[in-house]
Amino acid sequence: MGLLDRFEQRLDRMVNGAFARAFKAEVQPVEIAAALQREMTDHAAVVSRGRTVVPNVYSVDLSPHDFERLSVHKDTLTNELGSMVNEFAEEQRYTFLGGTQITLRRDEALETGLFRVHSESKAGVASTHQSIQAPATASTSSATGSGQPRLVTDDTTHPLGRAVTRLGRGTDVDIRVDDPGVSRHHAEILLGREVVLRDLRSTNGTYVDGVQVGEVVLSEGNVIQIGATRLTFRAG
């Protein structure tokens, strides 16, 4: 059984056949998965013997109708697309410069059933599975930035919207940190009445404001360091 077949079966089981019934005439998730594979292969670059670098950031433009349909199962779909991209890269022995991002966007100019895929390579820290989102506007960006706990590194913001957010170098974490000093499962952030950072028995330890911690309640402006990477906590 091929990777696309496995992807389609997993997705179908997760949503009890909803995709199979709803997308007969519109864009089907397996079509997006296949397009991501083609995009990755088309833009593969051999940088040295045994090392081929491929894009790790993907944007899929959808028609308004297809975007609204897909939004119903956004978390399931984006998680499965992210897993499929990582599985395909592993099968082909491709290398990413950073964590993978999958973003689906609304494009008013596209007709139902049509979509476009764009890709690029970005190094550093990246959320592995991005939620579906419409193109950002000044008002939505401001609201996201000020009303929700988040981690900030360089010019990238990572909202903390889950009960548990895992950080590390592995492909199955929520925020992937492309840093050789970071463990696969390095640390996690628990969101409740307080925001708690917990080290996951990492090799090189987790530091907050220069002090090594096992578990600590985060406060506005705390600087978290894992490996050589620093992330600033914003309470929202």
C-alpha cells in the first residue's frame, strides 16, 4: 500500500468517512497530499553526496468553497498532511532545513475544485503542523498577538493554544526546533490556570533566564533556552 493510500485511509477513519462523502466534486485531501509530494520532488536540490534538501514550508491556495469545506476538519487534515510530508521525505531520504509547515489559504480568484501549491525552504524554528487560516490582516494579527500566550523567536510567533505543546527536534512535536543541541522530545508547555514549562529529561537541559529548570511556572518575558535556541514567553 502506497503512502497516499495510507494517508487517505487514516484520514477517512479519523472523520468517519466525512471526507470521502463531502469531496466528490471538490478538492479532495488526497489531491492536496499528492500535490505536496510533487512540489517537494520538483524543488529537491542536491547539495552534497547523499544529501538532498527539499522545501519545508508549504502553502495551499483554495477556492472559497473548498476552503470552507476543509475548515470543518482543519486540525485533523493539517496534522495528517504534516505527517504525510515527513513520511514521504523520510522514504525519499530528503532533508529539511527546518520544521515543516502546512498552511491552507483562501483565494477568492480560484474556482471550486482548483488549488495551487507554493513552497520554500526556511531554516530554524517552525511549528510542524499549522492550522488552516485565511490571509492575515492587521486586525487578526494584532488580536492573536495580544490575547494568547505565545513563544517568540526572531520574527516568528508560535501561539500556545493547546493544553500541552511539545518542543523538540523530532518530527512529531508541536514546535520543532532545528538545533543539534535540542533533544527529540526536549520540553513541553502545559496551558492551564498557569503556564508551566517542563523539561522532558533532555540531554542538555532546559533553561529559563539562564537557570536550569525541571519544571517552572512561566511569567511574562521569561527567556527559555533549549540548546542554542532562545524563545521569549509572552503571556498574552
